[in-house]
Amino acid sequence: MQTENRSQSAYSQFIDQVRASQVQQVTIKPDRIEYTLKPEFGSHQYYTKSSGQTDTLLGLLKSNGVEYTNLSNNSATAENILGLLISAGAILGTFACLLKFSKANGDIGVGMGMGKSKARVYNQGKTGITFADVAGVDEAKQELQEVVDFLSNGEKYRKIGAKIPKGILLVGPPGTGKTLLAKAVAGEAGVPFLSMSGSEFVELYVGVGASRVRDLFNQAKRQAPCIIFIDELDAIGKTRNGSVPGGGNDEREQTLNQLLTEMDGFSGNDGVIVIAATNRPEILDPALRRPGRFDRHVLVDRPDKSGRVEILQVHAQPVVLGEDVDLDAIAHQTFGFTGADLANLVNEAALMAARANRQVVLMKDFAEAIERVVAGLEKRSRVLTPIERQIVAYHEVGHALVGALMPGGSKVSKISIVPRGIGALGYTLQMPTEDRFLMLEDELRGQLTTLLGGRAAEEIIFGKVSTGASDDIQKATDLAARAVTQYGMSETLGPIAFEKNSAQFLDDSSSRRAISEEVAVEIDRQVKQSINQAHDLALAILELNRGLLESTTQILLEKEVLEGDELQTILTRVQAPESLQHRLMKGQTRT
């Protein structure tokens, strides 16, 4: 009902009429209150301004039995519908204009600011990192010193006609310090440093990634000399295969194409050096890896022993070390550890010392930290039944006795039947005696034999096997398969690689080349033969040393842990069967 058909009244008059039981019906709207009097009072219609105290009014209406309709919170009233339609139309019109503009420029979403790069900017080298903070990668640092020198003293290079590499690709396993090296370059050179991850370029909308690449390089050119760092380059740099589902445009490929153009296109980017990091260089597009884009590939590998000592010294600086701590000995025991692993190791040792309420970190804290990193967290709350403890003890002693006779650069240093990690009910710890980067054929067979020593001990003592050897069998099978298909250690098949690595620095499974059915059968036969030979040798060693196997197991059941001089004295008593070395080299086929 329209306002002009109603008489206006004061709000106080309306309240008095409600309290006098004169009001029949009330409609509460956002901007006013409309009400009608009862027939005995003339059925007059009025409206009044709302006081805003709706809850109080509703209580009054209920107490006086007045019918009412509350439309004060309903946004879909007739008065608001037109406003909503106008607002929605304005929004849709604006979005349509932006969409049209973006399509015309090939960048959907760019008009809404999505095309701006998300790079983190560290001005004038304020990364807080220098080469003094990077240890264990001396060769990589030497390669990058040239970049620092160019950014600081570029004139001497230009005078002689030399050109600095446009791009430097840092490759290596995870945790070796690739990102840290890039920050150190910016910190040493004292130039702006723009950092961005490869995954930050790609969005849902087509063209956003390419626009972000352009914006990133435009920022860098305005601040040249400047360093651009792209972490996890493989997120956008994968090899283009030209097979996009549905025949559309692949956003990742558009981003890669724009990166290729910016790095080596018609427009120059003098003074801008691109540093990128990846642990999967083999999947990068060849156009990205070629000279003129990423001219120099710098390997940031796992550190050797001297490098591990330097890394430990860096991370141990803020830690209060005890007098018995020998960083050289710790480095000796951590072959294969990356810089990130060593940093975690030092922190774990410090946490253990703090938990024990000690003021300094002792060598035993580092020993326990190494075991925690290698084998997992100790779980004494996992209670084994007596028969399970016996099986685990014989199993681990079997590994140790067999491993004591095997060639290679490691020795058994500890046996434990205390559960650790997710599924380990016990473990035999073999520590490296030296850094080794190659494995000889007899050492590989020795590893197979050691892996199967636990299962062999169960067979000899109990006459049956348990599920505890499942992880050993998996590792032995994988190692035997690599010996045949990758290392060419099969006399029948010869030095032929039947598998190709799908990743160089990651532990991805390999993919088998196309081979005939006959070759596949022969590969399986050779793997089975290698496993059988190693199993037979483990049985022979433990049968010869059965008395030592049983006596050592009883000691282990009592103490739960065997290590140090006591363990080494036991292992020196292990007897080797005849022609052990010959059997490790050629094996003895099971009949």
C-alpha cells in the first residue's frame, strides 16, 4: 500500500496506540512502520518512522497480541530489487569489459591485477646471506664468484669483450643448498634480488603466467644490475610435447615460451642475471638449457667429508658443544647427508641435550640424533611378545654376523631390538668407514647377502620365516634388478642398460626400455639367481657360526642393544666359509 494513502503519525503516538490495544496489524519495513487500527477505532491506516529498536518493538507487539510482519532484514523487497539489479548489471558490465580487454591482449585476468609478478624483492643485496654462510660446496661457490665479480666490476669484462652468462642453472639433490647459494650471490654482489617460485607463475586463467614473467623481467630491468632467482624451475620448464588435450592453449607452455623470449629474445635484458634451481634437470626443455639462456650449469652435490665438517661447523656455531664432541667423527659417520640433513642433525642433538636438562650438547646426543635421522624415533612403548623379541633378535644378529664378513666401506657398529620409526622392530646399524662413490661387483653381492642374513637366521633357528624380512627382500630385489638392468653385471645379458633413469637426483622409479619377451624372462631369471646365490651364502655363513649366532642373540635379548668394543669383539670371532671371495664374485647357482 502506498504512503500517500496513509496518514503519518508520531512514533510515540504509535506506541501509545499499541499499548491501548487499538492496533490490529503492523508491517515493519527497513525505513518505516505501517499499521492499521482495529475496526472499532475506524480502521485508519498510518505510517511512522522507525526508531531502529526493532527487538524492543517486537516484544511490545507480542505482549499486546498485535499481528505483525517483519520486513526490516529482507533484502529482496520490492524497494531493493531495482537497486540489486542495477548493481549486478554494473558488476557484469565491468567484468565483460575486463574480459574483452584481457582477450585482446592474450592475458585473461591480467586486467584484474593477476598478471603482476609475486616476486619477493631484497633491495641492494639485503638477503642477510653471504658466501661465509655457505659451506661444503666450494666448487659451486667458485663458479658463482665470477657472477659476483661481474655485478661488482662489470666494466673490466666489457672492456675485454667478455659476456657474463645470462642464466645459471643450479642442479642437485634436495637440501644441498641451491637456494642458499643464490641468496649468497645477491648478498655478496650488493644488487637487488627478485625471488620467485616456479609454481607462482601459473594460475587458472590462461595468459597470467606469461604476463607475470613479463612483469618480473620489467621490474628487474628497471633495477639493473639485478638478479632474478626462480626456484623449482621444473614447475614451468618441462619439455614441451605439443599434445594439449582438446587442442587448446597450455598455460604452462605459454609461460615457458615467454620465459624463453625474455631470456634470449629480440629485446635485451643487459644487467639482469637469471639464476634458477632444480633437482630435475633432465626434464627441462632443451630450448631452456641451451647456451644463450642457461649458459652455465652448476652442480650442487652432496658434500664430501671435508665439506660435511665445514657445514657442521657453521650450524654448530650457536650451539654449546661439550668437550667430547668431535665434528670430524660426526662427518665420518654421515656419508650421503646433505646440508639440510646436517642442519637437522645438529638441531636434533641440541633438542636432546635440552630435554635431558644439560647445559651442553655431548657426543652421545649426536650419536642418538644420527640414529633418529637414519632409523627413526625410538619407540620403547611398543611391547613385543617373547616370541617376537626372539625372532627380531635372531634376525638382527643374522644381519650383523653376515655383514661382518662382507667387503665394502662400512662396518656393523650397533645392533638393537628396540623398535624405531614406523615399522622397524629392530635394526642393525652399519656406519661407513670412508666415503665411497663406486660399488664393486663383490661389494654389491655382499650387500645382497647381508640383506638376506636376517631371513636366513630365522630359517636356521625356527625352520620357518616371518614377515619381518619384507623390507629386506624389497631392497635386495631392487638392488639385484639394478645390477642386471642398469649396471650390466650379468654374464648372460652383458653390459647393456635395460632401464633408463626417469630422474637424476630424485628417488623416482626407473622406466624399462622396450624389450622382447625373451629378454624380460632372462632378466627375471638373472635377478632370481642373484637373490638365491646371496641367500645360499648367508645360510652357509650362519650354519658355520650357529653357536655364535645363538650366544650373541642371548646377550642381545638381555641387553637389548649391542655396540662398541663388546660388539666388535663378538664380530671378530665370525668364521668365513671356504672360497667366500670367489662366491661373492661369481656366485654359486642353486640346484
